[in-house]
Amino acid sequence: MNIRKFNSSNGTVETFKTINQDFNWDYKDAAGNAKHYDYKNLTPLKLAYNPARNKLYLVAKISSKTFIYDITGSVSVAAYDLDHEESRFVDFIAFSDAESVMALQAVMNSMSMKAS
């Protein structure tokens, strides 16, 4: 699966990122329990651009959990929501300042996303 972009200089569509093992993520809770989130189970939901930081984010779900990846350079998890049994529908992404990522649901309730 690829994330594509339009190159206005030559009118072509190019691959920006390939969803691959770079999107894998391992989480260990306070009790030391580990959980692996594999890119093979990733479903992209939304792209968002933060002009204050010149960064591109991908909202995705893996194994019914919601993640926000920073995909500007190398892939990293910017925020995640592991507290809900089902992935959350994200209507849009807001950036309250240059350091924050906030995902908002269609009903306008803020998700309790944890920055990583």
C-alpha cells in the first residue's frame, strides 16, 4: 500500500511513502506487558498537514486501535489511543500549537490521544 503525491513540476503522481514494516510499533505498558502492532493490519483513515511544523500525519487503525503517525521523514508514532476497544473515527485533525496533535471525532468530542 502506498501514499501517493502529485508532483506539480512534471504532472506525475509519485509514491511518497510505502506502508511497510516502518509502521510497526511495539508498546509496553507500566506492568511490562508488551503488544506488537503490525503494519499488515493497518488501515489508513486520514492524512493531515500541519503548516506550523511543515509535517504530514497519517491517522490509521491497527487491530482496532487508533494511531497518528508522523510520516514527514522517517515514520514515527506521534499519538495513539489504546484505551478504546474499537478504533475511533477521526473526522479531522487539529493543531492547537506547533507541538500538539489533536484528533477530533465527527461529534466533536476530543479523543484522549497519548503523545509518544
